[in-house]
Amino acid sequence: MTTVGSPATKHHLGVRRLLATGDFRRLLLSRLASQWGDGLFQAGLAGAVLFNPERHADPAAIAAGFAVLLLPYSVVSPFAGALLDRWDRRRVLVVANLTRAVFILLTVAAVGAGLSDVPLYAAALMVTGVSRFVGSGLSASLPHVVPGDNLVEANAFATTLGALTAVLGAGSAVGLRALLGEGDGGSARTTCFAIVGSLVAAFVASRFKAGVLGPDEVVEPNRTATAVAMGLLDGARAAWRAPKVSAVLVALLAHRAAFGMSLLLTLLLMRHSFGTGLAGLGKIAVAGGAGILLAGLITDRVVDVLGRRATVCAALVLAAASQLGLGLPMLLPTILVASFLLTFAGQVVKLCVDAAVQGDIGDEVRGRVFALYDTLFNVTQVAAVSAAAAVVSFDGRSPGLIIVATALYLVGLGGYLLLLRRSPRQG
């Protein structure tokens, strides 16, 4: 039974009372195990491809990697989202996590054999795709385990802790790689540990009772093929009918485009200008993790005081100022501070998006909206990285791209305010 609601008064449960709820605690543990494995897998793969002395990575190769990993799943994600609104989400989470473990093994085999390009990317694509599907399922299930008036609070806690756990997983990969060696063999042995996260996540999800995570009802065509084929359109219609959802999605996509450009510049600077390699990327991850932690601690309170509209606007302005003021010097210390502030601002906006979808979208279509959200998120990042790769300098020193990224934040701010005008209540 769904718990979404809009009570007149709001109260904070607090972390202790949230964790005292058995179903929320199980959903959180499944998320943490999954995201730890994701962080380790992604960092292990980055070590294998970007910072492996046996391999070569230029801007075009990095952009191709993003495209191969993210775009194919982005095409099928909205249709897969229909399954989250049709099948028991508990069963989906169990099967998806076990499936991901199998594809991690295939990726490990590809890395260990020294494969590159299509074979490696195809295997990694399946891991990333299933991970996104699991993430959408976890988000769509959250309103079933906490009261509706505590969604922002619970989502902030779960999302923030999950993101920090992913950073911990990435840090684990760095440490394991130092112990297990560099090159293809060391990268394969490191990446193999990501299987643990998938298996634990599947076990924890299996402890839910059937049907407890929804969907409560199925309002789709009887034929599964027809329902799946309509996933993209259904998600888009539902998001457009909820002005607060469509508006904050635009804000997040602007951030993702700007962040994608910054990510490419950072990777190139770390590899070619600073010479810090994977260790430097680890510092960036720690700074970003601190930003995520701060966002998780204060977003709910800030939204209570300022309202969602002012919070999103402030986050975008902060991101634009940080991008321009701290990005242009292109020095390691300023980049670390920029990583902290940009990740903080982006996480604030993301938490507002999650809360809007969970609170303003009906349970019968919520999985498809989350899948659409994930697709737009991926496509925007790939488009931004690809466009930047076409003009970026080999060593990453391209101040023009930093100015473009700053402008994107301001465009996102304008689009957010424009779309929000369709809503009778803009708080």
C-alpha cells in the first residue's frame, strides 16, 4: 500500500526513527550494497581504461566510452521502466542484481584478456544498464516504505548515503588496485570485487514480502509488449502534466550538461597536465563526496525554510559562480573546491527532482518517469561530453568550455522558472 500523501503539517522523523522502520532499512541496505559495487566497478573500469599505462585514452576515446556505456541503455530504459510499474518490484530488484553480477564477471574477463573497444564496452554496458534499472526500482519503491510527508527527508538520507557509499566503493577500487597491481590483470582482479555488492543487494531485496514495494495497481495494456513499448510516451506525459517535475528536470539536465563538460576537462587535466592519474581522480571523488554529504545534511531543512523553488535557484546560481570563478584558473586546488561546490549544488537539485517525482507522480506510472529521468540524464551527459570532446585541447586546458558550462547553468535557471509558471503553486 503506497504511503504518498500531502498532510497539512510536516514533521521530521529523524535518522533513528527512519532506520527503525524495517522495510526502509532493508531498502537502504540494498541500495548501499548496490552503490558500493557500482562505485568499485566504475573506478575499476576507469583504472583499466583511462589510467592504464597499457592503454591510450584521448578526448575522443573518453567521449566514445561515455556514449557506448550510457546511450544504448538510454534507448531501452523508458521501456524497461514500464516493467517497474507492471512486475513485483521486489522480484525485479533480486533478478536484476543477480543479472548484474553475471555481467560484471563478463567485464572482468574482457579486461583481463586485454580486450578493448566493442567487446569491453558491450560487457560494461550491460553492467551499467542493469545498475540504472536497479536504481530506478529503488527510487520508485521508496514511497512504499516511508510516509509521504517524509519523502524529502528519507530520500535525502538514502540518496546521500548511497552516493557516499559509491565514493567509498571507488576508494576501495583505488586501494585494491594498489594491492593487486596495475595493468589489465590488476584491473580485472580489482573490478571482480564489485560482484559482492550485487550479491548482497539481491539477498537483502529477497527479504521483502512479495508486493510490499508495489506497484499497487497496474493501469497498462494487458499485453506486456504493448505496455513496454509505450513506456517512453507514458513517462513523458506524466512528467509534463506535473509542472514541478518537468521544471526541476530541466534544472537538473542543465547541471548534467555543464558537469559533463567539467568531467571531461578534469579527466584530461588529471592525466596530461597534473600527472596525478587515478590518485588525483580519487581526490576529486573525495571532494565530490563531501559535497554530496553536505547536500544530504541540509537540503531538507533548506527546502523547509526557502521552499523548493528558491532552493533550486540558489543551487544553480552557486554552481554557475563556482564553475566560472574556480574552474578558470585550472589549478588542482581550485578544481578540488569546484568539485565540492558543483557536486553539492547538483545533489541539491537532484534531491529536489527525486522528491518531486516521488510526491507528484502516481505510483502506477512512477517507474516509467524515473526511467525517463534516468534516460534524459544519460543522454544529456553523453551529448555534453561528445560536444566538448570535439573542441577540447588534448591536455584539458580549454577556458572557453568553462564559460559555456557556466552559461548552461544560467540557461537551466531560466528554463526552470519558465516551466514552473505552469504550476498554480510554485513553492
